[in-house]
Amino acid sequence: MSDLYLGLMSGTSVDALDIAICSFSSGFKIIHAGESRFSADLRKRIHHFCGNQHISLDELLVLERDYTQFCAQAVNQFLEDYPQAAGQIRAIGFHGQTLRHLPEQGCTLQMGNPSLLAELTGLDVIADFRRRDMAAGGQGAPLVPAFHHYLTKDLKRPLALLNLGGIANLSILGIDNSVLGFDTGPANTLMDHWYAKHNQGTYDQDGAWAAKGTVNSALLEHLLKEPYFQRKAPKSTGRELFNLSWLEQHLKGFEHLVDEDIQRTLLELTAVSVTNALGVRGITPQMLILCGGGANNRLLCQRIEEHLSSTQVLRSDTLGWSADHLEAAAFAWLAAAFINSTPANLPAVTGARGSRVLGALYPN
């Protein structure tokens, strides 16, 4: 039977569906990867449900159908463009699109209809990873530290991996084979919201707009007072907390600042909150590996590196792991773990009562 797994991931940035075909039989390898951009309409509708506390159930069901059909079309086109994988995919690892994540209440919602995805692609689908961990008392996130632990088993420790998506997820791998992992706070989400409010487009490429501004230390200090930054792990967060409304509330009293200064300060917030998260634990990793969309923001990467002067900071691409597709690869790995009945959560990371096999099978 084939060992190829296809991972799908659309994260808190809500910009595209990332797709990765991976092999795990003799080490990790991304065989083929790409992305499918959301239409402006689909992106707008997802944003609406992510940010609106009062939603119509009928609209949600239609959105889930449309989102799943989009995912199926993306997978079918992806496989058509890469015919070498025809008949070789064992299963799809389908994360779905997070609309709500309320770990303190034991609730999370990843939109997506895995039965429909299986029907439209003709492939087995493994989905609903997070709620199994939550059922065992965990946060349901982050799930990628277990994959990072697998991925870096031959690298010298201590080291850390930082996924810079909408939210920043940090995995810390100790010399004693220990693994810590948690969401440090916003990575791109606040910057993306602020950029889109004042510019054409959805994100600040390379941090070019932020580079025109100056860090306002008073605003930065004010933003860092958010209680989430002081909370101890296990912890996870999302756009339920860090959103445009949160930002606008915290900008009261700073109306005199120009937009670029606010953007530059938001970029610094990401860099400082990440480095503070390492400092609080007294950990100086020999290496920090960056992945996710934020790894393409040169100014952000530069600031993280400057804050961690004694740590080697590099993109995961340097090690042969695509920074843009590593999270999709993680869900391919989670699908493989399910097929092999391998527990894939880390109780030390999520706070679950024990190790659990994550996900459920939706056969084609």
C-alpha cells in the first residue's frame, strides 16, 4: 500500500489552502506542494464568521459546503497537475478552517465536511483532529509540536521551531527529548488586519509598509499587557482574541500615531512576544527554525534574529522543508499517525490527560 499522504491546511490568515503530498516511509519528504487561493467572496465570508459572534446556522452550513467544495476542487486540480501521485494517496489529512477556538470551555470548531471531501475526491479523509485531544481535557492545540518532534529527531538540541501563521506557534525541543509547545500570540493576524484596513491587498509584503514606520514604545508596552502573554502553558489562542476589534480597543489614546508606526509596532509585538516566551522559560535554543507565511516577512525575521543574538535563526527551507507548506505537511503526518494507530498529541503541550490517537476516518 502507498505511503503517500496529502495534507490540507487553511489557517488563521484565511488567505489560501495549502496542499502537500508527503512520504514518511524512509524519513520525511514533501513530494509535491502548492496552494489554492481563496476567492475574494469566500475569504470575506470566512472572515465574517470568524469575527461575528452572532451567526446564522443556515449560512454556516452553506459556507461549510462551499468551503469543502473549494477544497475538493483544489485537491483534484492539484492531483491532475501532478499525475505521478494518481492512485498513490493513502489518505487526506483535513484540518478544516477554524472558526472558533474556545479551549477554556472545551470547545473548538473547524469548518469542513470530510464526508463530502471524500465523496468529491475519491480518497479516504482523516479529519476532526483537535476535539479528541479536547475530550481528554486538552487545549486541542497546538498539534504541530508532535510533528516537529518527529521532524527534528536527528538535529542537535535544544532547538525550537516557530510557525508564523496568523497566530505564532512555538515548539521547544529539549536536550532531554522533552517537548514544549504553545501559541505565543499574534504573528501575522493583527498586521494583516491593519494593513488591509489602510491599503489595497491583504498583507504587508516583506514588512515594507511597517519599515516606513517607527516602533512606539508606549504602545508596545500597552499591547504587551494583554493577560494572554503572561499566561502559563498549556495555552492556545486565535482570532477570537487577537482581532481588529481587540486592536482598535487598545489603540484608544494612541490616535496621534500614523498608520505606519502602528504597523511597525505590531510587527515588533510579534517579535518581542515570541522572544519573551523563550526568555521566560530560560531557554536559549541553539537554533530557531522559522516556517509559515511570516517566514517570508524579511523585517519580521530580522527583528526576531536581532532579539535572539545568541541563537541561529533560519528558515526551514534551509533544511529542505518548505516554510510555506510545513503546516500542511503536519496534517499529512497526522493522517499517517491515525492510519497507523499512533498517538499524535503531546499531553505536556496540550494539557490532555494522556496520549490519544487523533482524528476520525471518513472513507471514500
